[in-house]
Amino acid sequence: MLGLDFSFYSWNLISTYVLKGLYFSVMLTVVATLGGIFFGTLLALMRLSGKKWLDFPAAVYVNGMRSVPLVMVILGFFLLVPFVIGRPIGAETSAIVTFICFEAAYFSEIMRAGIQSIPRGQVFAGMAVGMTYKQNMTLVILPQAFRNMLPVLLTQTIILFQDTSLVYAIGAYDLLKGFETAGKNFGRPEEAYLLAAVVYFVLCYSLSYMVKRLHKKIAIIR
């Protein structure tokens, strides 16, 4: 098959090179998702606050981040921040901070759409029973917005997992880096990249299928 040799595929390959990278990719995905949702929700609330001094900086941040390729943000943070703080930062730390900041902009738009999907009548009903803005958002609006946007949030998380492969640009040891290292050590880069593509496809397709099933269940509940 085009001169490919798959004989080096073994558990030793997975345990020695791939698992370490998979752990970092999954960890980065989970941390960036949680951090992105948290800060993204804050940005969404700022944009919906109706106050110019909150709306304007949040809009500038969100639109600015969404207009720059992620790999440029990763490289910019990794190369420029050490000049500002006066000391180098690790590739893993840089990746985590960058992904949280970048994904917050995307999760912000998702949460803003979720909040705006809740009928205004529920907001007025909360105000009528004496709820404050914070209580209304925390107890009434945000729980429904999270439920409505859950499939979209999970889909963005899958995209985030795929984007973790971009940390190769700063030398972080992610899933793709594990396969690349194995390919170099065994002298079989083509086979290693082919296996990496298969692993990414299986993981992402499986997750997408589960999100689709979840979306159907939520739609039935509604």
C-alpha cells in the first residue's frame, strides 16, 4: 500500500508517545472550555447590560479575538509576553492561557444567543416577584440559556479539541506532537500522521454523534 509499513503500530507506541499527548490535549480542552464558558458568560452579560462602558470593551474584545487566527494568538502570546513580564513562560502555560482567552470570545457569542433566546416575559416575571437583576439571571435566565445552548457549547468544545493541535507551533506536547515524535523515532512519519488522522476522526466523530443524540433528547423535552 504505497510502501507504507504499519508494523510499528503497537501498545508501546501508544503508551510511550501518544498517551502523554492525549492527556494534555484533553486537559487543555476541558480547562479551556470551563474557562471559556465562565469568561464568555461574563462577556455576554457585559454586552447585554445596556451600559456603554461595559458593552463597548466587551464588543471590542470579542470581535477582535474572532478576527485573528488562533495560531497567531498562540504565537503572539508565547513570543511577546516574556518581553513584557521579563521572564519566559512554558509552552503548556501559554497554551492554556491563550485558549481560555480565545475561546471566551466564541463562547460569549454562544451564551449571548442563548440568553436572548429566553422570552422577555420571563425577565419581566422575575422583576414582578421582586428579583434583582443578579437573581433573575442566576436563577431564571442562565440555567435555561445553558440548556438551550448545550449542544452548541459541546460542538464548540469538539472544535476546540481539534484546535489543540495548533500548539505544535510553540512546542507543546499534545496528541499530534506525540504521533509526530513517534514517527520521527521509528522513521515512519507518514504512517504516524495517518494514524493521528484516524484517531482524531474517531474521537471527534464519536463526540459529534453523542452531541447529536443529546440535541434530539433536549428537543424532545422541549
